[in-house]
Amino acid sequence: MKSFSKAQIIIIISIVIITAVATYGIIKINEVLNENESLRTQAEISKPNTTIENSTTTKNPEPVQAAPQPVITVEKPKTIINQNNIANISQTGLEITNVKTSTMGYSTIITWETNMVSDSRIFIGENFYVSDQKSSKTHSTTFSNLSRSTVYNYEIVATAGSLKSSYFGKFSTPSDYTADFEYSKKDNCFVVIIENGSGVAIPDVPIKISGSYFTSGGSKITPRSFSDTTSIWGEVEYCNPLDEVKVENTQTGKVYYDGELPLYFYR
């Protein structure tokens, strides 16, 4: 039988011990791994059955836009305001401008212009008057025999082919007239002056002058009446000596004066 030396014996024992320790370690590692696997399996089994659904974010629906509507273009009427704040309305390009009224006594002249050659008419109530100028850019119409203290509303209608334009305005006649008297340069004559309330002499007023006087013997004489229209200075000359005088409008019957003549004449 072969004998081993002491050193050899020590080496063999060391190898056996190392092998035993390694084997034991491997066994322990496997046990730990198996235990962890068992715990993981139990955890999965005990975990509640939870289904995670994909979350869906719902956005607010986009507003539904209505189909675009066709654009309707309406040409705005051109409005021109005159000094009386009266409107000139034109939807055609034909315009009435520079409207002026001039009232003297019982007559009024209305003038206006158009931006193109046109015919014009003026309507007052149910009546209408044709402009003095046809197919022109400048127009005028004269109104006579008007009533006193009256507001007249009128409409100017201008036409040029198929184009048409209207202008609405108004004017008024003076309120009350009075008669004033002055000496004339002629013997036994005096001047009657018709004025408005502002003391402005009024032309073209149709008046009648009548009256009476007394002779030195006390007899009352009534001369023939005299009718005339006031001049551009608002005057009418009367050449009969009167003590009492009456001045009245021959168209309206308005009496401007009725009393003693405020002038003295030697007879």
C-alpha cells in the first residue's frame, strides 16, 4: 500500500474542503433563486386583475362653421347737408348741390346745381314746377304770390337719363309786415315803405293805398285809391294829401296800416 507524505495529505484535505464549500454555496444560491422565483410567482398570483385601458383624450369638437354667405354690397346714399340741415339723397351718382333760397316779400327764388347735365323739377305739395333751365348744370325756379307767415316744404327732383336724385328743403315767407311813411320830394306826395319785423324793406309787395282828408271847410274827401307794387327799396309813392290812410295787401287782404297819417301837409 502506497503511503502519502504529510504534505500530500494536507493538499488532499484542502481540496476536499474547498469542493464541499463550493458545493454548499451552489446549493444555497439555488435555494435563494428558487425562493425568489416562488415569491415572485406568489406576488403575481395575489395581484388584483387590473386591466389598464389605453386612455383616450376626448377633445372638444371643432365648431362647425357655416358655409360662407354671399356678400351683398349696398351702395350707401351720398348725403350732402346744406345750411338748413336738409338732406340731398343720391343713390345714382347724380347730385344736387349748392341749393340757395332767396325770399323777398311774397316771392322766392330757388337756385341749385347738378354735377352733370340734367332736367329738374320742384314739387310743393301736389304741385310741381319745371326748372327754368333744362338740360343744364345750373337751375333756378321763381315762386310768386306766396302766402305770408308760411313754411313751404319742397323737393327738387333731378333726372339725367336713367339717373335720378332728390333734394328736400324748405323756406318760409316773412311773418308780419308793417307800413312806414316818409315825405316825398314831390309836393303833396308821401312814400309808403313796407318792412318786415326786422325793419328790412320788402320789394314786390302788392299794396293798395286809400284814405281821406278834410277840407278847410270841414268836408271829408275820399280820393280814389291807388295800387302798386313796392320797388326794390320796398317803396310806393302816393301823391294825394291824406289825413287818414289805409295800406293793405291786395292779394292777401292783410292791412299794414289804418289810421292817421303820421305826416303833416299844408293845404
